[in-house]
Amino acid sequence: MGTTRVADAVDSGMQPSEWRVYTVAEITREIRFHLEPRFTALWIEGEISNCKRHTSGHLYFSLKDAEAQISCVMWKGRNQGLLFRPEDGMKVLAFGNVTVYERQGKYQLDVAALRPSGMGELQLAFEALKRKLADEGLFDPDRKKPIPAFPETVGIVTSSTGAALHDIVSIASRRFPSVQLILRPVKVQGDGAAEDIAQAVREFNVFNRVDVLIVGRGGGSLEDLWAFNEEAVARAVAASRIPVVSAVGHEIDFSICDFTADLRAPTPSAAAELVVPDRSELAQTLGHWKNRLVRLQRERIRLYAERLRSFDRSYAYRRPADRIREKRLELDDLRHRSDLRLENRMQAWKALQNRFHEKLLTLNPRAVLARGYSITTRLRDGKTVTGSDELAEGEGIRIRFSRGSAEGRVESTAAE
Amino acid sequence: MAASKSKSMTFEEAFQKLESIVETLEKGECSLDESVRLFEEGMTLSRFCSDKLNEAEKRLARLVKNEQGDFQLEPME
């Protein structure tokens, strides 16, 4: 319509005085008043280009598609809560009002919310942080510390008012009442929650008197659980020297904290069951071992006793005794025999001696002399003369008789 | 000696030691003297563990930082 009217007016040689004259500000304001109420609370989908973050913190970019583009501004106060970093080329959904910037005569979209299109904003942030920390190796299995099998002290990082604490405490005290539970209460959602949780994990590491940590909260929306997806928590958990069991939300909820923790429990209750051993089960195991110990020892003693008895019965074991017995018999026999021999020998000696005696008796020269024989010896050398050839004529001789002796000279000798 | 040593032992250490003693005895490779020693140690450990199991119930405590920045435990509930 306007085009025709302007063309007609120009053709008819119109003058400004016949028309209402606007100031720039007036017309701009007029445009603004018409435009802005028409375009409120819109979702616009497009690709980010020319993205600039001003030093003031405001975020400026354009949304474009193949045919058009619209300037966008996201004020500092709004973009601070963004969980992802808008970048050129990123497809997004922007929510906001069309506003007119009078000073520059431009319209723009005043963005109140921005999320990646296709994927939810939180999911995108989640995926981005997950990728980043995975690249740093914070999820590596060899980083995982073993969870102590029998912790005596358990640290808990959760809200002091939540269901998670109640669940953990009741399950832990049912399973093992003498396990000490220490709570460091934290804010689990909202502003500052992530930093509070991270700080609590660090404080437990300074305190250094718990065997294991349970970090978590009960179920909630993705936004409620968000603190556990923040880098501060993920890093504090990864840096903890104390083993950490992560227990965030329900079974289906995975958090970044789960990935950097040493163990993921599907729920806080499950964490308590994973961390705190069951006393009655342990007592049973213990009883079982004790019985085995006693039974084994009894069995062993029985076995040894049995072996002793079998040694006692065995031929090998009896042999020494047998041999001793044998030897004793042998010895007796030997002694007996030697006794006999000795006796025999004595008798033999006696007989021999008698014979010697007899012989001696017969050899006694006196006995011979008594029978009338005599012994002749040479005077010169006292040699007993047994032949006439031992004597010379005139040789001095002595003759011994049984009684007395005589001396004389050889008159003559004869050969036989 | 074994008894005094188990005082500073954690439940976990005692429990694991006991298990390995039972295993060693089950293999039956040790001498009679050794087995008697192991048996006695095992019984001491078993007593220690069951004492630990029967310890008094502990209440929930809260970790708080005092003005000096030191940690202390406050009873809860």
C-alpha cells in the first residue's frame, strides 16, 4: 500500500509542509512501539555467526540461515548461566523478544535463553565436559583406586536434609553399626553447589581420617543433578586421595562425577551397600573360617597321630627293634660261644701244661742221671760232650753223676 | 607377640591374614610346628575380628571446621 501512496505523492509534487514531519527518534520509537509487542516470546532457530563476547560480558552474535540473518544480543546476566560456549557455526534455538535499538536504528533479538538445537543444552555441556576430561585421561581405569573392603570410617558429602543421607545412614547402620559415618553437609543444587561439593571433597582429604567417601544426592531433574556434572566436582573427585564412590540420582542418571569417581553406585542406598560390608555376613564368614581353622587343625593332629600309629606298625619302623633283638641274641650266642671256647682253651692249656709237665719231668737231667746216666763236659770250655770226636787224648773232662761229679783225663778215644 | 601386633591392625588386614592362614593350612604344605603357630595366630585374628564386629554402634558425626581452621567432629541427630 505504502509504495503506491509514496509513488503517487512524489508524482503529484507533494511538499513537506503538507505532511507530518517526524524526528528520527519519533519514528524510531514509533517503529519500536509497533514492532516490539508483535514479536515477544519467540523461539528462533538458526546458526550462530559473528559471535563476540564483549569485555562487558554481553554476548553478541547473529542468527542466520540460508536466506537471512538477525542480530542477537544476550546480556551478561543471562549468558552467565549458559552451560555451553556458543560458537560460530553452532545450530541453536534462541528464545527472546525482538527489540529495537534506537541509537543505531536496528532491531535485534534480545536472547533470554539459548540452547543447542538437536541436543539439549545440558546434554551438550555434559558431552563437552565428558569429552574434555576423558581426553585428559581422568576416566582411565588405571586411575581408579580400590574401594576398601572393610572401611571403619566413611565420609559422606551430601545435603544434611536430603533423602540420600537418610538412606545411607540407615543402610550403613543396619549393615555394620560400628562403622563411623561422618557427614560434611553441602548444598547439592543451585548456585555454589558445585563449589561446595568440591570443597567438601578437598576438606575430607585434608582431614584424612576416612577410608572412603560417598559423594552424591537423591534423584531429581537433570537441572537438579547438575552440580555433579560440573568440572569443579569432577576434578575434586578425580584428585581425591581417598577413594570416592559417586551416588547421584537414580540408576538411569549418569553424572560426570560418576566417571571421575573410583566407583559409581546407581543410588545413594546402593553406595551404602557397596561401601559398608554386611556385619552378619562377615560374622558368618569369620565363623566359617574359624571352624575351618579348628577342623583343619584337628584333622591335621588326627592325621599325624594316625601316621605315628602306622609307623609303629610298619616293618620299617619295627626293624631297628628287631635288629636290636637279633643282635642281642647274636651277642648272647657269641658270648656263650666265647665262654665255651675259653673253657675249652683253658682245658687245652691245662692238658698242654700237663704234657709239658710230663715232658719236663722226663727231660729233667737229674731224672736221667738217677737212672745211671752221666754228663761229660770238657774242662776247657764246659761244653757237654756228646761224641768221642769232641775230645782229644789227655783232655781234661768232668763227669756229672746223679750225685756228685769226678774229673779226669782222656786215656784214649774210639770212633764208635 | 601376634596379639600385640594385631592391636594396630585394621579389620581388613586381620581378615585378609586370617583368610590366607586358612588357605595355607588347607594346602597342608607347612610343618606341624608351623601349622600350630599358624593355627594360634589364626585364632587370635579370628578373636580380633569378631571383637571388631561386635564393637559398639557409632553415631553419625558432622565434619566441621573451627575458627582455627582445624577439623572437628560434632555429633548429629
